[in-house]
Amino acid sequence: MTRTDWRDHDWRLIREGPRTPLQHMALDAVLCDEVAAGRRPPTLRFWEWAARAVVIGRFQSLKNEVDPEGARRHDVQVVRRVSGGGAMFVEPGNTITYSIYAPLSLVQGMSFQESYAFLDQWTLEALQSLGIKAWYQPLNDITSDGGKIGGAAQARRGQAVLHHVTMAYDIDADKMVQVLRIGREKLSDKGTTSAKKRVDPLLTQTGMPREQIIDRMIQVFQERHGLRPGAITDAELAEADRQARERFASEDWLTQVP
């Protein structure tokens, strides 16, 4: 396989209204598979969340990551994604989440670490243009002097790579540690102030509206790599809804790693 460059591809943008956590999980799988099959051009998709969620990685243990009582109390839906990486807690309007669906040729010959840095570079440039001194922290974090901003995860599916990132725009650290078990032992002696120090949201760092930050990210991507408006097709949405019901909503999928 010959390695390609960003500009060798006709990138499309999907930016739409809120979808459920299960729809997002299924859309990531479907859109990546469509790119792999050559039926969809490479795509950048920004997510909007319709509900609170904890998203656990493909290989994580549900019982190790999530406090079920905390999730019930705060009306948080727990879902499992197709990529690896760690658990994340999201609330509508509190994160900036996006996915890149790219031909595998774009990262041909790169190690996983190299591909993370390569696929995150435009995001770092966008954040730096907003006055945030952000950098890539191996293996999959975007961080700054103030603390971690976000994390990435990847999946290779056929002839395509799925790369998605969730960055904190704002954070309810008290709620997060009631829902996620991760880091609770580390925080037990210091309370939630430690969690707030470990994650430094974009709102704190910029004071800017969330939409304005996303606009700037899109502008940088378009300037660097080219980007045209796109949309999810009816067929893609129908397939995603089917997979959301039959696969991603199933107990077998959610609990496959006990």
C-alpha cells in the first residue's frame, strides 16, 4: 500500500444535531466501514450528545470502570465503543468530540504512537491559535501546562482507520468521580480537587464559547487539508440504527469484558 497525504483525499465534514450515545457508537463503526469499502470519502465528524454517557473502551472491564449506582443516580447511559483506550464521562455541551474516518493509506508505515501524533496535529494547531499551549502526550493524550485537555482512541477496520478525540470543554468533577471508578483510589485522599487539577477544560483556558472553538478547529482543518460539507446518508443512518439496536445496546456487547 502506498502512503497518501491529507490533500490526496476529498474530505467531508459532518456537523449535525445531537444523537444518542448508542447512535454515536454505531455511527463510528458504520462510517469507518463505509470509508474502508470506498463508498464514502474520508470524513471528519463532530459529535453532539443527546444524553449523559460513560463510554468505555473496547477492551475495558465494565465492572472495573463504572460505578453502576452512580450511573443510575445521575442518569448516565453506559456504552462500549469499537476502539481501545480509557473510559470517558460526557455531558451534553461539556465536551468537544470528533471522529476522523480515513483510509489506512494515510497512516501507512506509522507506528500507533506516530499515527496519534500525526492525526492530532491539526487540533494542536487550532488550540495553539486560540492561545492554548497544547501538545501531544504519548500515547493518546492532548495536554497543556494546566493539565490534560483530552484523549484519543483508534481502531483499524479493514482498509480504514477510525481516530476519535474527546476534549473537556467544561467538567463536573464531583459527578465524574461518582460515576467512574478510574482514579478514585488516587483521589481518595485529596477529593475532587485532584480531578479538577488533572483535567483543565477548554472553557477555563479560553473563556470562549464552545461553538467558537469548534468553528476554529474546522477552519484549521479546512485550511490545512481541504474540507467540504457532507452528511450522513439515509442508508448509513439506517444501518447505524440497526447496529445500535442489535449490537451496541446488547448486554453481550456491553459486558463482554466482565
